[in-house]
Amino acid sequence: MSGRVIPMAFHTLLLLALHQFLILPVVAYTALSDHFLNLVPSGGDDFNIENGKLLAPILIPRVPGTAGQTTAQQHFVNFFTNELPEWKMEWFNSTSRTPATGNKQIPFANLLFKREPPWVREGQSNLLTLVAHYDSKMTPEGFIGATDSAAPCAILMHVAREIDRFVTQMHSEMSALGEGGTVEMDMGVQILLLDGEEAFVSWTETDSLYGARALAEQWEMSAHPAKSFYRNPLDQISMFVLLDLLGEANPTVPSLFLPTHWAYKSMAKIEDRMRKLGLLESTPKHNFLPDAEKQASAFHKSHIEDDHKPFMFRGVPILHLITSPFPDVWHKITDDGEHLDMPTVRDWSKIVTAFALEWLDMMEVEPKEDSGAST
Ligand SMILES: *[C@@H]1O[C@H](CO)[C@@H](O)[C@H](O)[C@H]1NC(C)=O
């Protein structure tokens, strides 16, 4: 019995060492200054539900296999093509039968927009991966899923747009210095818009997460060339940050997973600092992210089924940003634009943008003057 002590201790040490190796390069980032937090824009009128350019076009039913699905896809494609041409676009398409649609193959199309450092080879970059689903539930008829997840998609478009100029500046400065080839240097970001999250009839293993399941499986099988730093695209995901059911007033977004609690704490800290600096518009009863002090012993298995599942199952680190308890309008026809709380939506867009900037270590390129800030 005692003979097992040493190997176990050794095993633990080895795990710890590995853990440090994997985690440290990412947590070594510098917090954004107050000045920088001040410059983070909220998206303002772009989230207007009638005519705002980000959200309004996708406040429509977006059921896979219908015209609304195509309209939503076109909205994303046009936005990135026109405004963020440096982001590489990729489709991940699949088809499946569903219990509601008989023998017909329903198309599911995930969209990925990726911004890597220009110097990286395939399989070399580690990617902050910001995720939301864009499909909407088939029932009740006319359902448009404003919190579920039109608003999160629009928030991610905003994040991409606002971090882009800093990413560009950082890449060009680093290229000029001939840097690259270390984990800190080879950081990129990708926005993943998943299709087919919703069940067509009722939630089961096979009637749900159509897009996420197909993609996680495909990525697991897509080995990078030999000697790549990362084995496959799953391995490149430094953090899978999933936004879902956001946009209602007074949200509570708990910390769900101990292994990524440190990242939750970073975001909670950003929210708290922004509130204290008077940079947020909403006046919730408590912070959106109230769990920064959660103790390790308080973590239990999360039973929330969502797009992270097939990725988490394959070892990808997950930060799940979901209102829990779910919004009052959840899966009701009232989950529409009018029931969104716009100050909350705009605050989320600021918080997530600041989190991404901090993750990407943008203090390195902190703007010296306010003049460059967009609105
Ligand atoms: C994936 O599906 C979309 C939407 O139908 C289509 O526009 C796109 O060309 C497809 N891409 C690939 C690679 O099959």
C-alpha cells in the first residue's frame, strides 16, 4: 500500500507541472488599465432592435433548412467580408435527419471567422474561441430567440470588430520585431457561430447540438501535419467561451467549471472594475458575474446541456457564460427584441470585448490618446 505513495505523488507532480506548462503562458497577461477600459465601446445603436446593423437583421426565425437560416448566414458573411476582411472565413457543413422532418436531410452550417498571427504555420496558433449558436428553435411558431442566441451572436460580431484594430497593430509590431514562435506570441482569436443547437422535437443526445457535434467530431479527426505544435484544431482552442441566453436584465451567470474558474475570475474582475469606473449602463441587483469568490469545494457537475458538450467531452477548456436560472422568456414567443434589456446587452458587449483584449495581452499596444476610440 505504502509503495503506491511515491508513484502517486510523482504522478500528481507531473500533472501539476503539465498544468503549469499549459496554463501559465495564458494567465501571464497584464490587466487592462483604467484608461484602456474607458476606451472599450459598447456598440451603441448598432444593437438597436429596429434598425441597428448588428442585431436587427437576425431578429427573425432562423430554423435550419429555412430561408431565415440563409438570411442569418448572409448577415455574418457580409459583415466579415465587408468590415473585417482579414478574418479568414470557413464553413463547416453537415446534414442530418431530425425527428421533426422525417427522411429529409436538414442542412447545418457552422461559420468560423479566424484571425491568426500572419506568421503562424498550420497548427501553431492557440485560439481564444468565442462561440454562440445562431439557429433558432422551430417552435413556438415565429420564435426568434433574441437571447437564444441572436444577441450573443451580435455581441460577438461587435467584439470581433472592436478588437480588430488592436490585433492588426500588435501583429504588425511583432512582425517588425521578428517575434513569434512562442505560445504568448502565437495567440489568435476565432468567432464560432454554430448551427442546430436547438432540438427539433425534444432535447435528446441526437436531437440537439447538430452543428457542435459534427464540428467537434470533424476537428478531432483533422490531424495537423507531423511536428505541429498542436495536434488538431480542438487542441488549438485555448479557451472555448460560450455565450448563451444573454440579454435579459439582472442576469446571474455562475462559474460552472473549476478548471476555468481562473478565466471566469478575470472576466468578473473586468465587470467589477468597469462598474466601479462607471463604465456600464445597467444597474443590476448584483454583478452579472457574481461567483468570483466561489470556493473549489462548491463546484459540482454542471447539468446544463449546451454547445460546449461535445468539445468538453474531448478535453477542450470551457468557459460557459449562460444566464442561470434561465431567462423568464426562455423558449417562449416573448424571447424577442422588445424583451431584451439593451443596457444589459451593451454592457455584455463591453465586458466580453475587454476580456478578449486582455486575453490577447493588448496592454502591449495600449492607445495613448482617446482620439482613436470608435464609438
Ligand atoms: C456550406 O453551406 C452554406 C450555406 O448553404 C453554403 O453557402 C456554403 O457554400 C457551404 N460551404 C461548403 C464548404 O460546403
